[in-house]
Amino acid sequence: MTVAPIIALALSAALAAGTPAQAGDAETPVAAQTLVPLFDCFAMNSAWGFTLSGKLIDADGNVFSYGRRGKAWLAMPVMEGSAKYYSEADLQDKSSDARRTGQIDAATLAANTALIDAAGAGKLAVADGGARDAGSSGCHAYVHDAARKRYRDIELGSDGGVSDTRITNDAPAAQQLLKWLRSVGVAQ
């Protein structure tokens, strides 16, 4: 057997097994259950029917786009002190139609992941965004708690999208992460 049929056979077996998208497979749909979100910027609005769209970076540095219309994402966070947690199932549902669109290199991802705890120490301020019925637009970092099947949500603040309210995280690390997320096309 030549190499080409062996590669084709291996590829069809991998696809049948649900192997996640590889680095060169831009715009490939991925089963939501495979995602471990790390950074997430999204806009949500329910003024004229529910819409949700966003981009996220998973723990492997894959960049995904996702969105939906009509079916609302109605996740209820659990508060423990000042920490907010979402269940794994809620975040998987939110990005259930995710399509891989890019990749962040490992060193850059590690450097920015190291800023998450410092960003989580910031204080949030909410201000009028000047718009009405525009919804919300912002960025988040998530810390996975696999043992409890949940994620701690660290709000980084509003990105450049139109929002009814603007949220600012006063931690310098949060501002640095927002700037980086804009530079890689995840935040607006």
C-alpha cells in the first residue's frame, strides 16, 4: 500500500473518532465538549431577539469563533464570596457551535495566562456606556476547576464593542490582557 491511501485511511478513522481540529484546519467545527476556554470576548443582546457572538482562546491556544440567534444563553453563575463560577456545561453550551479560526503560540499563551490571577485581584467599576438596547460586550478569563466541573470567571472588562454599560477592571494585568486580546483579534 502506498503512503497516500494510508494517510487517507488514517484521516478517515480520525474523523470518525471525532479527533479535534489540527493547527491547519481553519474554520473547522469542533465539538464543544473538547473546549477548555481560557480567554473569551463576547457580545450579547436581547433587545430585538437574542444574539450572542464571540471569540475564545482555549487552553491549547486554539482560537474559536461562536455565535447564536434566538436560543438564549441563560447561565446562572454561582457566587462564592466575590468569586463567580460557571459550570462546565454552561460554558460548553455557550460555545456549542464553535469553529476553529486560528492559533496562539505556546509562549505567548503562557505569558498571558500567567497574568490571570493578578487580573482577578482587580476591582470592577460599572459606568453608563451611553447606549440603550445595545446589550453588553466584554472579555473574560477563566480558571478551570476540573474537580468541581466549573470555571472561575475573571471579568477583564468591556472591550471596544458597543455596550449599555462599560465595565472596567482596575488591575494593570486586566488592562494588559485586554490590549493583548485586541492585538490577536479576539477583543474589539
